[in-house]
Amino acid sequence: MENTHYETLYRIESGHWWYKVRRKIVLNLIKQYRLNFGKDIKILDAGCGTGLLLKELETLEICYGIDISQKAVDFCRKRGINNVQVADIANIPYPDNTFDAVIALDVIEHIKDDEKAIREIYRVLKPQGVAIITVPAFMFLWGVTDAISHHYRRYFLSDLQSKIESSHFSIIRSSYFNTFLFPFIALVRLAVRWLRIPMKSENSEGKGIINSVLFLIFYVESVLFRYINFPFGVSAIVICKK
């Protein structure tokens, strides 16, 4: 990922509709599945970016973070997060059976050998530990964000499930999400590609009426996501257990 993307992320993620609702989804899942862990669980945010999710998780659990970028780690420390270091998710610098939960949000698509990264997540989880993995979905949605983020791929949910199961995980739940906005996002990305519209970034400043409307739509979906799975979406998620 380019360093300028981390700077943008640090500036916008607290209010940006996508990051704001995704944090809510993940926090709800952590609260739901922590019942399997007991007290004082240890969570690793693998590919923690600039650390806002880690900051929110710190109030609930014992949290650690890794990211491949020194720039990202510097932003985490600027937020006051100390349990964070530069490391590759394909070579996690912790012993076997260390964590009760591992979160990998839009990370493994950055890794050439994504199956190795999944095996590393499995290795550092304790028995019965839970991983939450999200990825961008559908290659036809490839856009400027994928390019500047140095993605290798987008996924069909079935392909992601297969790779996770081949690493000996048991899948608890899997679904697409960001479904309500799928038609709009697909139309925009296809129009940009077909009409060759120049675009440097798909991230807004995380404020204004458009951001508020997108937040409301995605937030309503996130409430429904607690109870139902979706058949398609801009992203895919798998919750799995060691």
C-alpha cells in the first residue's frame, strides 16, 4: 500500500462511512464470539493500518497489532497504541497458540501467497480461537483503490472459504456484505473503467451529505447482518474457528 494512502486513512477513517460501519460490524462480532473465550482475551489485529479499530478494542480486550508499513505503525503510536510492530502477516512474529482471536480486515488480498497468511493466522490462534477475515469481492469490481492498495486479487466467497478450510479452520459463518450499495458501487466502477475516467482515489473526506447517506444505508445493512447472510456484496467475510 502506498504511504499516501495511510495518511488519507489516518485522516478520514473516524468519520468515513465504510470504515465506521465496518468497525461496528467487527466489534459486534467480537462481542458475540468472545463468549467462547472467557475473561482477558488476547486479540491480534493483523494488518492494523493506522490503528483506530485497535484503539476501540483496547477498551474491551488485550490487543496487539502488526502491519507491514512503518508509516502505519507510526500512526498507531500517534494514537497512543504501544502493542504494535512492523511485521508481515505471512510471517507473524508470535509463538504458536498465542491469541484468542485474530482479525484480518482487507489484508490477505495484499499477500501474494494468501494461503500462507491464512496458515499463519491459524498457527498463532489458541485452540478454539476465532479469526475474522474480510476481503474485497468480485474481480469485475476492480478499481483504483485496488490498484493503489497493491491488491493481488478480489475474491469469490467460495474461493475464500476453500482456502480457509484447507488451512484446517472450521467455518462458523460466511457471507458477503456491503450489499445494499453494491449496485451503485458496481455502476461507478464499471463506468470509470469503460469511460476511462481519471480517478486518483475513491475515498472521500468522510464528511458531508453523501457520506452521511452512505453511512445510513450501510448502517441499516449492518443491523440486518446480525441476523442474516447476504448472497452478494462488495466485500466478503468469514468467521472461523481453530
